Amino acid sequence: MWFLWAVIDRLGPSGRRTGDGLLDEAALERIARGDHDALAELYDRHARPVYSLALRILQNPSDAEDIVQEVFSQAWREAARYDRLRGAVAAWLLTLARSRAIDRLRARRARPENAADHRAVVNVADLGLPPDLQVLSSEQIACVRAALGELPVLQRVAIELAYYEGLTHVEIAARLEQPLGTVKTRIRLALIKLRDALAGAV
């Protein structure tokens, strides 16, 4: 849900810049100058939702931890290239995480793992609240859920497959047996509707 919130916010300027957003931008500026402490600060604020997103996609804690390391290594290398006009730092980090996690998932599908080992990892119970829900306030969670509930069913399904299951547009089109262009249009329209519905929720 944190990732979906960040992606919605990234669709266009919302006019809202929170204290955390300003801290993140300042941290990236310091990282671009080689400040290791700034990277640690950014990590402390965003490692949990990055890990949560990677874990949801990959269903493997070890792989999710690797993605976290890769994302913050990339943030270290590319801090100077960040453009705040394209979205919040949180959205940028989570987009990196999603992209890397999906790449790893595709690579894993290309070389099947030991099925028994995979089942053992998937069956580990986690009774705690998911980390992405811990980061959002209860009001934000309620707003996202309400906004999702207002979407037409086909748009909501496409969004859930993309952002909760980590499927690509091509995979969603195959699963729903719909043309790729139709799926892309549904996802884009859904994100715009969500952005408009959530405009005053922060």
C-alpha cells in the first residue's frame, strides 16, 4: 500500500511537500557530495518499505534483503541524478525496488528453484502487521482502501495485480486475457482516479 501511495503521488505535482520529503531531498543532496551519514539516514527512513515491497513480490526474505542493498547502492551512485519534479524520493526508491524485484523474479522463473525450499520459505508465518502498513497512518490506509473500492472492478483488478503481485503489464494482459493496450489504459486511468481521490489525504 505504501508503494501504491508513492506511485500515485508520483503521477504529477500535488503541491504537497512533507517534512520527511524535504529531509529526503536534503539527504540526497548530501549523498551526492559523498556524505555516508546521509545515506544512513535515508536508509533508516525507507529500508522497511523497500524491503516490504520486495518481499511481497519475491516471497523470499533473502532476496528481499538483497534488493534493499541494491536499491540503496544505486541511490548512493545516482543521488545527483534525482529530479524532485518527477516525484518524491520515497516513490523513486520504491520504483527502483519494484523494478529490481521484478527482474529478479523473472530470472528466478527462468531457472526453477528447489520446490521444497521455496515452499518452506513461503509457509513461514508472520503474524505482525506488514511493514508497509506500519509506515502509513491509519487515515492514509483507510483513504487508499476507500479509493480502491471506488474504482471500476476491471481497473481495481489491474492495479492489484500490478502493485500487490508485482506483475508486468504483459503478464496482467495474459492473466486477464485482455489486449496489452487495454491493460495499460486501465492502470493509467485507475492511478489518475486514485491520485484525484487521495489529493487531500496527506
